[in-house]
Amino acid sequence: INAEYMGDTKSSIKLARELVVMLVAHKDWEKLLEQVELLMKKRAQMKQVQSTLVQEAVKAVELTTGETKIQIIQKLRAICEGKIHVELEYARLTLQLANIWDADGKRTEACQLLQGLQVETIGNMDRKEKFDVVLRQVDLCLQIKDFRVAHIMAKKIPKRTLDKPETLAHKIRFYTLLLQYYSHYQNDWMLCQCYAEIYSAVFHKDFKPEEQDQQYGTLPQKLQVLENVLGFLWLAPYNAKSDTVEELKEPAVKTNIHENEKLELFKRFQKDPNLDELPVYKEVLQRLATLELISWPEFSEKYASLKEKPLFKADSNRWETFRKRVMEHNIRVLSTYYTCLALPRLAQLVTMDLEAMEDFLCEMVSSKLVCAKINRIDGIVNFSQTKNTSQQLNEWSAGVNQVLSALGTTCHLITKEQMVAKAKQKA
């Protein structure tokens, strides 16, 4: 008992451990909590002793059930609260209590309890255990439809920390949860990005299917992920602006993308060897990546099998969205090859009614997917892009530099010829 006052840390730890072990063995939970609280509050109590008391007392949680277990957890949480040297045990107790409340149907209370837990600052907690806690926070938020907080919680995990062989299972869980988040906002581009990350994980050489309950254990299951990547890639809209602008439908939801981002994914998956296992997807990807017109009636008839895929069967509106993306592709192709085109001819090339085509073109212009002006009197659409002042100045500056460079080269050649002529005269 006097070991504390004598500064004998080892003896104090041993006495504290023996006391708690004895009470746990006799299952005297009331006396256990009383003694732990008393020793924790004792004046000048050593931190090593406090840590030992809590670590041994936590073992009592596994030996109890029901209301007794909840009372022990709540009491130990109250004892540990605010003490940095037992924050690991506090976090584990909080997670256990949240899981119990979730199983009892108190999902909102469990989510609120877990939201206040800041595991990212706990230095002695293993990284994988931190991932488990944060993913549980995100999962509970999504279950109660609190999407704003779910996105905030998801930001606790830096994406670069998931790109390691030992965290592939957590990477898949993380992006699977984000799929629920972006599905709520119908953000096809971010769904494509999430599936692309899952795809890179399931085809990694260190991937272990048993860690995912054999969810991606077979090749067809893995190829299903590739189908979803390509499907949402086709459904994602273009944004032809020179700079990336995030216009948010809801906070933290990116809806517009830079054109180069989408084209980069097109090129990346065109070279993917696994695409040979999906010949239909390979053909469609090739046609959408080529600057050639696509006849929608012929295209939809030839690739009608896509409508039976889970991606399009899950939402009937996705096939209509796909048609819009094909129409956008056609108009973008025409804007590349033509500067001026008659409206009836344009409607004929994109296989749309004249009125519907005008409305669709106006929508694309307002969304800044294409630069065009419609002359309704003459029935002509002009695809020439209007340049702003800075672009014109840059072009003029580049032109002046080219002229000066050509003049300098010309002067050099003239001087060279004059010197050669003088040398011949002296000879």
C-alpha cells in the first residue's frame, strides 16, 4: 500500500493488477468499479498505475452480458474520460457501447456517441484499428441518412494511406461506403471513381478475397466491378471548361469534371488487358473514345444487351442518360469538324427531331459543354468559339514571337551568305 508514496512504480503496478484480477475472478463488479474509481482519483496517482487499472478492468466487459455489461462500460468510460494516457481504452469502450446500442435498435444514439470519438489523435492505436473505427462512424451516419456528417467522417482517412498492400480490405470497405454516399446524390462521376479504386484493389496481387467474405473471390465478380467503372464513366458528364470548377449540388459533392479527367480514364481502360474479357464493353468504349458520329438507333439495337446489365436494370433512367451522353458525343464531334452547320442537317446527323435537338443544344451551351450560337432566322448554328481578351492577347503575343524568331533566322542566313561571298572573292 505504501509503494506509491515510496515511488516504487513496479510494486504499485503489480498491486493494482492483483487487486483488479482478484475482483474480476470473484465477479464482484460493484466492488471492482468502486476500487478502480477510488484508485484512479487518488492524489498523485502514477499514470502507469492508472493505465494498468483500466487495462485490467476492461477485461471484465467480456465476462458480462446485458445491462450489467452496459453499466460497466459506461462507468469505465466516465473514469477514463479526459485522461490522455487511457484514451485507447476509452475509444474501445466507446466503440463497444455504440455497437451494443446499434444492435438494440438505438442507431441514432450510437451514431451520436461515436461521432464524438477522435481516434485520429490517438498515438498508440494501430492504424488498421483507426480505420475500423472511422469506417464504423461513416457506416452509422449513412444508416441514419446523415450524409453531411458521413462525408466529414470519411475525410478523416487520407486516401493515400489506403494505397498499401496491408490496407486493401479497408480500401474496399471505404469506397463501398462512399458508393452509398454518392449514389444518394446520383453523382455518376464520383461513383466511377469509387469503382475504379475498388477495381484497382481487387486486381492487386496482394488482395485476399477471404478478407471480404469471398465477395470478390471469382473473376466474374471482379469483372462486374470493371463493368460498373465503365458504365458510370459513360454516364458521367463532360465539362469542357479550361479550369476545373466545382459547382456543388450539396456541400462536398463534386458534380462537374474537367474534360481531360474523363478522357484520361478512357485511355487508361482502353489499354486494360482485362477488357478483353468484356468484348461488348470494349467495343462501346472504343466507339465513344473515337471522334466519329454514333447513330443512336443502330447503336442501341446493336448493344441492347447492356440494358440487361445490373447497372442499367437498377435504374431505368440510366439508359436515357446514356442516350444523352451519346448525343453529347455526336455534337462535340460535329463541333470539332464544323464551324458552321444548318440546323436541319445537324438534327439529321445526330438522329434527333429539330425542336428536340435545339433544346438539347441550348442545354449543352448553357452547361458550357460546347460553344455554339444559333441563328434561328437563317437556321444555322455556329460552332466557332468566342475568345476572351486574354486568349486573344496570348495569341498575338505568340504570333509576334514567331515573326521575330523568323526574322532573326533570316538575318543570320543573309549574313552567312554575305560572308561566304566575300571569302570567295578574296580567294
